[in-house]
Amino acid sequence: QYRGLAGRSTHEVLQLYSARGQQQKLQRSSVVVQLHGVIKRLKQDLKSLRSCTLQLSKDFQRQSKTYLYQVLTAVQGIQLQNEAMQMFQIKAFDLEQSLQEVTERYEKEKQKRRALHNSLIELRGNIRVHCRIRPLLPFDTAAGHSISQDRQRNFSEEVAYAADDETVLVKCSRPGHAPTNKSFQFERVYSASESQDTVFADVAPLLTSLLDGYNVCIMAYGQTGSGKTYTMLGPQSEENFAFFTEDESELGIIPRATQEVFRLISEKPPGSYWVEVSVVEVYNNDIFDLLAKDSCGKVFGVKRDVVTTREGKSDVPLLTHETVENASEFLHLVNKGLQLRVRHPTLVHAHSSRSHLVVTLTITTIVSGDNFGTSWEDEQTSQRLNKEVSCTFPQKMRDSKSTSSSRASSPTQLEATEKPKQFKTRLQLVDLAGSECVGMSGVTGTALRETSFINRSLSALADVLGAIAEQRSHVPYRNSKLTHLLQDSVGGDAKLLVMLCISPDQKYLTESMQSLGFGTRARQVQRGQVKKKNFPVPSKAK
Ligand code: ADP
Ligand code: MG
């Protein structure tokens, strides 16, 4: 800078300096101007940045408020749900408790019901007699029926009828005598118009007793043609002695009772009951097993015998018992037995009314050690069952064919305290042979034998009922195969229903009076029972 000043005058130097100063000043001021512009832009940016930030923070605040609100709502919702859940839990607990209470009450009511039901049945008597009068039918006027010719008339007159539902009225008129009316009282009298439904409605309560642990027997008594088979099985076709009806309302007591038994069982815990069936015919004091099969599985009638076991019960060794799981299996099986009843050569007899048919349902109940005491709370029942319990495992249920003897020998012995116990109750359904008093004179050969066997077995039945009525220490069950076979469902605390069947027509008057007489004598048993209730006897007293 200074090199250029050499040789220059002061004035020139000063001029030079001032020119340079001016230049620098100009440069500086332009820089300042530029800086100013920059600062101005910066200020503007800052301003817009600030407003952006402001906006952002406002947005942030707004949004966070929204989110906070949402979170709060969610939390509240969860709290509400929690509370509701707790309420539900409390309610569920309450419900569980009340269910338990109801279950306990139900159990108690069930036990009370069982005790009451039994008292009711006992008050009615362990033996009751019902009487059914069938309608007049076309064959009553036709000739050639089993009644002897001298008593055949070509018109029919109704002489027996139901005066009310407990009284039978019989118009007795003899030539030369003024007509008299005789009346007979029974627990229930069915008029000719009363249906199979109505008859069964009075039978059904006995089946409740069956599942409560009592043996039950229902038998139809009456002369040939009085409606025994109709009442017990239903209408029959000429060639087919079976459940021939298509119309369910016509079915008799046997199929209906089986349906009812399976219905009652379906209300119980599954697997606690099972049912076996046997079908026998008592013909000329011989017992025929109608379900026995030969080695090829073909059904044929086999003669069996009835014995008394060491426990004093009646038993038919080797008798075929088939397990059935529903009513239709039962009907199929009994149908097979009934077919045989008319087909088999050893069982030849002119009419099904010449033999007694006994269909037995054996119900085995399995009671586990735990509920043995509770489900049979009725002391009397429990004690009785405890006596009868056989501590064995059930044989496999679908091991369908078994016999008394195989059942007695095969089951595994168990400790009585822990293992399931089983006991058996029996329902015996009997279609008795015709009770007509056919005179022996003039009857020969097969008919004579048949008649004398029928007479003997029916009078043995009357003797047994008489002995029970008089509470005799010895009841002559063994006087006939029929009474021996029915021993356990006629005596003791078993429930017996005798269904007297009566033809209303004048020409059957003698037979009808005989049947009504039998029924009246059987009713004495009931009176005996009522007396027993008034003067408690140890075995009955609670
Ligand atoms: P049993 O077995 O006593 O010899 P059945 O039951 O075979 O007599 O009856 C004889 C006839 O009378 C049959 O044709 C039957 O259908 C009919 N019968 C019996 N009772 C009635 C009734 N209550 N209603 C209609 N028909 C009946
Ligand atoms: Mg019959």
C-alpha cells in the first residue's frame, strides 16, 4: 500500500487515502445493507417459525386432550366392565349356591315323594283288585264259543256293569225266582267304554314303586274271552299272538308298562339301571322258557323248573334273560316268545287261554357306595335294599344273553364298602289261563289234563292270597309252579294288582260270579294290610 505512495506529495497521499476511505465506506455500507436484508429475512423466518410452533403446540395440546379423553373413556369402560364382571361373578356365585340349595331340597322332596308314594300304595294295600267289564261283542251272540251248548242263547243280555267306578252290579235272575242285584266293591271298576289309556293310568303308579325298590306283579284273571289278553297285551289277530296292533292307543298293559319303565329309567343317572326280560309259559304245571335258543340261535321252548334259593327267594335256574335297552327291543323279543307260544310242538294247546303267560322284567339298579345311603334315604327301603344287595359288578350290559346260573357264578366279588352295589327288582306281568269252571264230566284226554291243571293252579293262587290275608306263617307257594314262580312279587312287601276281567253277558253269569268271588277274597288281603298299619308290625313299622 505504501509502496505506491513513494514520491507522492502529501496532498496526493491524502487524496489517495480519502478516495480509499470512501471506497471502503461504500463497500461497508453495501455489506451492511446486505446484512440488513439477511436479518430481515431471518426475522421473517423466525416469525413464521414461531407461528408454526405456536400452531403445532396448539395442535399438540388439542390432540393430546382428545387422546387423554379417549384413554379416560377406555379406562372408565374397563372399570365398568370390571364392576359388571364382579357383579356377574357374585350373581353366578349366588346362583350356584341357590342351585345347590334347590338340588338339596329336590333330593329331600324326592325322598319324601318316595316315602309318601309308598305310604299311599301301602294304604291302598299291597294287593289291590281292579275289575274291567268288557263291552258286549258280536261273538257273544254267536254259537260255538267255549261255553257249553246248553247255556248258549241267541240273544245277549248285559247283566254285569259298572254302577260307579268302585262298584260292579250283577243282575241275577233264575227261573221261578225274583231277580236280585248283587254288588261287588273293588279299588277301581272300569266300565265297557273305558279305554286302555284309562286302565293304564291307574297301573302306572305301581311302576314308580318298582323303581323305588319294590317287586310288582300285575295279573289278569277271568274266563276265556273276558278280555285278559286284550287288557295285558292289546288286540290279537287270529294267527298271531303278538303285539299286532298298529294303533298305539290299543296297546295293553305289558307294552305300556315297559315304555313307562324305560321313561322312568331315562330320568335317572345314565348307566344306573338295566333291564332284562324273560318270557315263560306255565302249561300243565310245567314252566316253558319261551326265549331259550338252540345252538343255531333258533328260539325253541325249553322246560325249566322253579326252585327256592337259600335266601328264600324263587328262582328259575337256566332261565333265559335277555338284556333290553328300550321298549321296542322288548316288544320285538316278547313277540318272538309269543309266536313260539302257538308254534312249538311241545307247547301244543288249542287256545292260549289254556296256559299262564308270565313276562318278567328284572331291573338291576347299580348304587355306588357314596350315594347308597342318600339316594335311598327312606329308611325302610334302604334297610330292605341293604339286605338284598349282592355285592357284585354288573355283567356287561350288552352281553345280551345270560342265564340265572351263569349270573350267579361269574361276577367278581367286591368289597361291599367302596364298590358299586346292585340289587334287583322284578315286574311280573301275567296273563292267566281262562278261569271258566268247565265241568270234568265228558272231558277227556288233553282237555281233561289242561282243565285240571288250570283249576289246581288257580285254586293254589287263591289259597296263597288267602294265607297272606290271614297272615298265616306258612304260605303254600309251592303247591303250584305258578304260585312258586310268582312268590316274590305276590308276598312280602311286593305290590300285586289283580285285574279281574268280566264278560257282561247273561250266559257267562256263573263265570263272572266266580271271578268276582275270587277278586273279593283277594281283597281281604288288602283289609289285612290296613289292619296291619293300625297295629304296627315290626317289619313294616318305620
Ligand atoms: P281272554 O284273553 O280273556 O281270553 P281276549 O283278550 O282274547 O280274552 O278277548 C276276547 C275278545 O274280546 C278279543 O277279540 C278282544 O279283542 C275283545 N275284547 C276284550 N276286551 C275288550 C275291550 N275292553 N274292548 C274291546 N274289545 C275287547
Ligand atoms: Mg287270552
